[in-house]
Amino acid sequence: MQVNATQLPAHLAKTLRPLYTLHGDEALLVQEVADAIREAARAQGYTERTVHTVQGAHFDWGTVLAASNSLSLFADKQLVEIRIPSGKPGKEGSAALQQIADAAAGNDSTLTLVVLPRLDKATRTGAWFSALDGAGATVQIDPVERPALPQWIAARLAAQGQRVAPGEAGQTTLTFFADRVEGNLLAAHQEIVKLGLLYPAGELSAAQIEAAVLNVARYDVFKLSEAVLAGRRDRVQRMLDGLQAEGESEVLVHYALAEDIRALKRVKDAMAAGRPLPMALREQRIWGLRERLFERVLPHLSDSQLAGLLQAAHQVDGIVKGLKHPGWPAQPWAALHRLAQSLCGACGMASGRVASRS
């Protein structure tokens, strides 16, 4: 049974399943969901807890099965927590998890909590995960993406009795806050808690937030693609500066930019050959938000623009590898900035939006 993370408190208030499976990569949110389940379990008498972390190919699953099947020595009920950081239990683990799932319904003295990282579709449709899902409740914990981050911050502030100014001024403050904590949700949570310690309940001014919130943003090179394709010049600038400061590989950043240019060119060529845009995107494995961004900009990008961008990507590839090209900066990061802004500008103009808006 699938349970939405936002609906979990209401679910736990009504019932407690014998088996819960959590999967997601956002450590803060996974921890909070797990804590909510543990608290509900303690309230219903599951006062003893054992934790098993699956590491390496030689992990002894027999100890997990023994714990799951044994009666508690010190309490009427027990919580057995199984953490699988790799998301891959292996053959023995797969069989053990299916056995645990089969026994869950008839074991009212043990509540099992399985904690996993984000899983791909193939894993989620596998036998062991399907068994866990069928025997209990499964909670998929999605990350908080950048567009949703200001509202997430506002909700967390509200939970501790604080808020920003209403209207556009407040949204500007939340955007500033989000820019400083993007990609680092645990640090974002810590900054919110800090505001609760520094200031009383009520409205927070922009000056208070600007003075208190540290710049703890962490950027994902593959999120750079979304900002570039959306034509968001200021955000692209911030992300590149952040990636450079974090010591990210120039080669990886170039790969992300060049792959977008190549994908745009391949889809454009397929359209010229008579392929409908949706079919061309599927053939190039362009999904989700990237698919929507491609649909927005591709019809308005010319062949000459894409050919120029492809040539530029080739030249920057050489610069990243130590070569020099006339008219280009000699430093790899400077060349990457120019390439990213060139693609960003083309996409921003094609999508009909103000490219400099962040």
C-alpha cells in the first residue's frame, strides 16, 4: 500500500501497519518520516528497538530473521529496523525480505521498518519490493525541488510560529532564503531552526533573514541542465560559481552542457526527418521536466543556432582538456560559463521568457 509522505501523520493517527518501507535520498525527510513511525510505534507499546544495517555481500540475514521472529525479552512488542544503504539486498536478502513480508500479517508483536535509498522503477517492480509493499505501507520520499523550496521554507517557518511579509516582498525574501540553501535540505532545516532561536514568533523581516541565514547551497551538476534549458541566467551563474567552489570536475560540467546540446540537435534532426516531437523525445530518452523544457524551446531553435552551439561545445571540450582556441577564454571555468550562458540565452529567447530572470 502506497502512502504519501504528507499524508503519513493522518495515516498513523488512524492505524499502524506491521511493516513500513521507506525509500528516498533526502536524509532529512527520510529521518523525519522514520521518526514519526517510531513515535507512533512507541505509543502503541513497541518499546524495544533493534537496528540492522545491511553492508557487504556477506551480511548475515539470519540475524535479521531471528530478530523478526523472536519475542521481545523486555517488552511485549518490538520494532525491528532494517537499513539497506545500497538499495540492493542481494539474493539472500531478497528471499529474507519476502519471508519477513509473508510473516508480517500474523506477527502482532513485531513492527518492521525497512529504510532504502531512492529506487529505480525496475527495483520497485521486483519481487522483494513488491512483497514489502503488499504486506505493509510504502512511503516514497521525494526531494524538495527548487521551485517548491520557498513554499517548503514558509511551511517550516509557520510550524514554529514565524512568517515572512505578505505579498511580493515576502516571496522575494523566501527566494533569497531558497537561493542560500538550495540542494542542502538538512542545512536549510538548521537555518530555519536557528531563526526560531534568534527571533520570537511573528513576522520576520527581510533584514533579519539576510543577516541570519548562511549561504549553505549545494548544487547538483545535473540540475544545471534544467536551469540552462529554462533560460534562467542568474541561477545558472550561481550554480556554476557554486560548483566551481565545491571543486566539481570541469569535465563533468562540460559533459552535462554538451549532452543537452547534442540531445537538442538529435531531436531537431529527427523532427526534420518527419518524426513528431513526442516520438523524437521518447527515442532520445528525454523525460520529465527536461521533456517539457525541450518541448518549449525546440520548435524555436534554428538549425544554425544548434550547429553553432555544437561547435562551441567542441571547442570548450578542448579547453577543458588543456587546449586553447582563439576567441575563447583560456581558463576552463570561464569557457564553461560562456558556453552555459550561450545555451541559456538561446533557450531563454526560444521559450519567450525573460532570460535574465532567476
